[in-house]
Amino acid sequence: MLADPKGLLMIGTNHRQAPVEFRERITFQPEEADAFLRAARAGLHDSDVFLISTCNRTEFYTVNVNGNSLQDAWGLLARYKDLDPALDAGHFYRHQGREAVEQLFRVATGIDSMMLGEPQILQQVRLASESSIRSNTSGVVGERWLATAIRCGKRARAETEISKGAMSVAMAAVSLSHKIFADLAPRTALVVGAGETGTLAAQNLREHGIGRLLIANRSLERARALATETRGQPIGLDQLDEALSDADIVITATSSPAPILDASLVRRAQKQRQNASLLIVDIGVPRDVDRAVAYIDNVFLHNIDSLQAMIEQNLLRRRREVPKVERIIAQEVDRFLDWYAGLQAAPVIRELRESLETLRQQEIARAKLTPEQREAADKVTAALLNKILHRPMTLLREASTLGETGRRRLQAIRDIFGLEPPDDPPRPDDT
């Protein structure tokens, strides 16, 4: 079968297409994904298949080489996840050809994410590639498709600012820390609160190389758990006075109804710290820090409102980068589709060369030649054949990029030279 780009298929759902309850229902865990891919490859007659599944999206991709359709892919997914064709079909989008390739590349670059420019999604694409290799369900085309998507995502991050700037309050708090203390390695950070936001703050601090990390929480058990995860030191809220004296950075994220840090506590800590710079980021709702703390010398107090302003600025900057990312996507889509189209010419080139080479050898064998004459004739005719084939081979490769016109040209070559149509899909290693 010729490499028709319409054979590149995908079906999926995401945060724009379906509510969270539905997305949770069709999410694939890693072991489940491997099993599904093996079943899908068998169900779609050994087509290349791969899957991206996160909390915000599930997308199933396949390379049609045996007459499969989008309806076949949807039916297989529906059976595996026990979906109702009448009720659930509307939660999915379907693409084929160039649109399918673009969708994967948009995912890899982060411009299709709930959080624009999300960097973690590129890792999910890498995991999809690893899963398809582990399951032995993605052949040369599928692997090339995924590898090009990963390259596209890396280019977007390297050549644009689509992933620059904090997009969560926890990350914004760490970003502020970098602005005040460029190097976090010699610094001590205190995170007060071990809930979801406090956990993210602690994780980000550790990822950004904080030297010492203190975790304070009303439940010491929860503080210990988070400290173990982030290589920190757990403390109780009754130890805040001492911990505050050691800290350069304080991030509070509790749900306390009253402030847990007042001005007198911070003044005492500053006295112990010899009035060194202290960053306090209050992301608690209601506020964890008394407003009077902002008036203490060398104390930099930020709250959730100032972080949200920072996030909005970063989002605006990312939005301005989208056209640049889309140009990268267009370049990589063209590059991939040119390669894919080249699979059309590969079997024709191979068959034409083999056919003429067979004729050449047959004619030499018929001739009554001495061994020396046969050797000379072999060299001359082989060189002549290469010269004769040079122009046709160039035209055949060009035909791969000419769509229907190119397909007609390839078929004409088959007809002129009496080449048999291939029984199997073209082999990518012949390009």
C-alpha cells in the first residue's frame, strides 16, 4: 500500500472536550496502556499504534496500513473502555492525515495543554514512545512520528519562551526566591503547610536546588511524610520561632482562620538573623501572615494577589509565543510528511532497479564471452545502468511529495516497466 497521509489517524479527548469525571474514566494506567496497545495492534491488523494518557487527555494514534478507519479505532477504544457509542462519541475529536500529525505536535509543544506551555506534557509524549516500544506496538512509522513530536517539543522550548515563567502560585513563589537569592543552594527554606500547595512549593524548592528545607505542619505525621519525599526536615508549628530564625525563604500555605506569623514573631527572627534579607510568600487563604510584617526592614512580603499578577504576565508572554511555536510545528509536520511520502517511492525504486539489474545480468549470461570479457562487460553495463537510472530515480523521489500527481507518476512507472504492485506496505528502511 502506498504511503497515503490519510492513513495517519487519531482519536482523543481532552479538557476542552469532556468533563473531568469522563476523562478520569478513560485514563489509562501504564500497565493498562501496554495491554490496550497490544490488543489494539492485533485488532487493527498489525498497524502501528501508540497512546498518550494523562489526567487531562487520552489520545489514541494509529498508522493505517491495512484499511483501518477512524471508526475502527473508535470502536476498539469504546469496547476497551466500555463507552456508549450514542452518548460518549461527542466527547471525542477525530483527525487524520496532516491534522493528526499536527495534533500530536501541538500536544508535545504544550500549546494544546490546559496550562499553556506546560513542560510536563513533553515527558508524557516520551512515556508514550517508551510504552509503544515496550509493548512492541509501534513500528518504524509510529516511532518516527513520536520521535519527530519530541524533537518539535524540544525545539519549541529551546527556540521560544512558550514554557518560560511560573504558571502556578507554588512555582511563582519559588521564582520569587530566585529573584531575591539567585543561588538557592546555600539557603534555607521553610514551608508552612503540607497540603497540595505546600507540597508543590516544597517539591519545586527541592527541584531548584534549595540547600536546607524545613517542613512545618499542624500534623507532624504529614510533615514527616512530605519531608521524606522532598529530603526535608519536619517540624511542628510550636517550633516556628526557632525555624524562622534559620530561614531565608518562608512559604506559607495553610487554611488557618487567623495569621500564623505576626510582626513580633518576625521581628524576633530578624534580630536573630542580624536583619538579613528574608522573603516571605503568603499563599494561604485566608492570609497566613500579618500585614504589618511588610513594614519590617529587609523583609520582602508577597501574597497570592501579587503572585497572580506575575502569573498573568507570564501567561501573556506565553500567548505571544504561540505563533512562533506554530511555525515550528508547521516545519516539523512538513518534514515528517515528506519523509512519510517518501515511503511511496521506495518500493518502486527497489523494484525498478532489481528488474533492470536482472535483465542486465541475463543478457551478460547469454553472451558468449571469455571471463575477461565478461568482467569488462559487467563493469561497463553496471555503470551504464546507474547513469540511465539516475534521472528516473530523482523523479521518483520527487514524486513522493506530489500527492495524487505523484501517485499517478509512480503507477505509470509500474505500468511502463511491468512492475508488480507490492503485496505488503513499503519498508521504511528502503528510503
